[in-house]
Amino acid sequence: MTEQADAQGPAARRTGRPPLSERRRAETRREIAEEAVRLFAEKGVAATSADEIAAAAGVSTRTLWRYFRTKEECVRPLLTTGLDAMAERVRTWDGTGSLFEAVRRGGELEMEPRHADALHRLVRLTEQEPGLRAVWLETHAEAEGLFAEIVAEATGRSPHELDLRVHVAVFNLAMRIAVEDWARGLDPLAPASLDTLTRTISATLRAVVRTFADAA
């Protein structure tokens, strides 16, 4: 049974460097996420309580509910960290040439090793735990809207334009497939490799470009 609270999620993302208090809240959320993933991997989602997650993260259960609506949503910061990094990559695109090629040439993604390890474990868990799978898919759905806004701004088009939405939807799907393939292919006991993730994303984007070229 899903545990939940009425607390709302954090405030919407801001531009620029956030103040110290906001950075601290973000770090607390990530710490909760990492402990949630560790416990879910050890015990399963159903056997893990919100109280256990909060205690492991060194916060009160009330604080946990202030940040997250359900115990499954505790993992969301790990998912948004990777997608935020990709959003920054998309934001550097000037609207000329191929978005897929621009992102592919962007080099290795930046993420702390411990976050990469937790993300690796989490994405593997989404294949076994329906509640976590739902959070994973919902997070990607939200990211698609953000990607559309970024691309629309770069190209001077409407984020609701059909061609743009299809382009962004394919890109977003490619990112999800790449991360899932990366997590599935790694040794569960080995440290997660960002270099391998970058190469997997690059290979996936090349496959998309080839598919579009063949369909033209």
C-alpha cells in the first residue's frame, strides 16, 4: 500500500544560482532519495516505511512528507538531477543543425559518482517496482514539457507546434531508453560509469538520426 501525505512538492525550478537555504533543501532531498533507493533495493518498496527512510536520512518523518507526497516519490530528485543535466545540454543548442547531434557532441555528463550509483540502482528498480516505474515515467513526461520550452525559445517557435513536439518527444524517449539500457547493462555490484552512460546516450542518438534519415 502506498504511503502518502498532503504536503506539496518543492517550489518550481528557478534560474541562476539558488540561495544557500534552497541548495541545502535540495541536498536534503537528494540524501532522502539516496537512502530511499538503498532501502528499496534491500527490502523492496512494500516492506520499506516512510519512517525508515526518514530515519536513515537523518530527518523527521514530518520533514520527509513536507518534501514528498508518497514514499515512492522520495526517489524523484535522483531522476530530475540527470534530466536537469540534459536540459542544460539542450539549452546550449542555438536552434541550427540537429538537436540530437548537438547533444551527442556535448561530452560527458556531469554528476557526482554517488548520485550516478544511486541512479543506476534506481533505474534497475523501476523494472521491478510499479510505483517507482510510475515516478520514472511521470518525471520524463514533465521533462518533455521543459525540453519543448527550451527548444521553442532557441528556435523562435511555439512549444505547442506539432513538429516541435514530435521532435522533442523522440528526443525524450531516446534519453529514457538510453538510461534504461545503461542501467540494465551494468554490473549491479560495480560502480556506475558516467563515461558508459555518455557513450550509451551518444549511440542512442546516432540510432535516432539514422532512423530519421532512413524514413526521409
